[in-house]
Amino acid sequence: MADVRSTTRTGRSRRGGLDTPQEVRRIFLPRPTVDAETFGRWSEAFARFMGTPRFLVYMTVFVMAWLAWNTFAPPALQFDPKDLNYTLLTLILSLQASYAAPLILLAQNRQDDRDRVQFEQDRQRAERNLADTEYLAREVAALRIAMREVTTRDFLRSELRTLLEELDERQLPPPEQDAKQSRERSDSSS
């Protein structure tokens, strides 16, 4: 496949194929660079603040002061008169809502990403625990099978007792007892 060469405005050649999009350059306005992590942390802090009672109290005090000033102040000092249905207040609240909604959604998306990562880590941990448990269960089963073939202490004791009992039953009186019995016989016969 042949190289496709394109030239920039400065006349320098640049390699690129038809499958590679060209970079769009802004001449008049530079592209603002924003650190996504910093902006995300800021949006989370903003969303957290908007969900607090403090924010609701501040917003309520602001709106009440706005309404009181523009209702009871002399008409020359009013900047958002009641006659115009508080148009400026409506615009300010709409602007605040239009910025708040995307920031709250951004914070929510970041939380969803963290939850997804946490869920994946929990799933992997659960899989490892299950594998460990299955391994231990197999080992315990193997030990139980092996223990059936090995003589246990209790089994050995019972076997030894049985042998002692059999020996006691078969055993002749000890020689000392034979000597005593023979003397007693001889004494009783005389």
C-alpha cells in the first residue's frame, strides 16, 4: 500500500493514511486543557454540597432576600421588580440548575465507575474465597479417606484391650499362685 502524504499549512509533509483522521487545529482560540481528575473531584464536591441542608438553607435565604428586596424596596432601588415576575431571579435559578445537573451527573458517573471497580474486586475476592474453600473441602475429604486406612489412637486402644482380655481369659495362673495352691493342698492333705 502506498504512503499518502499530506501537507500542513506550513508546508511540512506529514505521513498519514486515509484511515487516520487529521488533527483539527484551532487558529484563533487555544484548546483549554482541563485535568479530568481534578474537574471530577471538584464536581463531586459541588454535588455533595448541593445535597446538604446547608445549601438548601443558603438558597432559601438568598431567594427570600431577593424576593423581599424586590417586593418591599422603593421602586427606584429594585433591580428585578415584581411587575416583571422576577425575571432575573428565574434566569439565575435556571442557570444554576443548568450547570448543576451535568455536574451532578458527572459525579454520579464517577461514583458508578468506583462502584463498578469495587464490585469487580469483590467478585474476584469471592471467587478466590470459593476456590480456597473448595480446595480445603477437597483436602478435608482426602484426609477423612486417608484416616479410614490409618490406625487411630482409639482403635488401637480398643484392640489392645481386647487382646488383654483374651490373654486374661487364656492365661494360666502365674507360677507364684501355683506354688501357693500346691502348698495349700499339701497342708490340707496332711
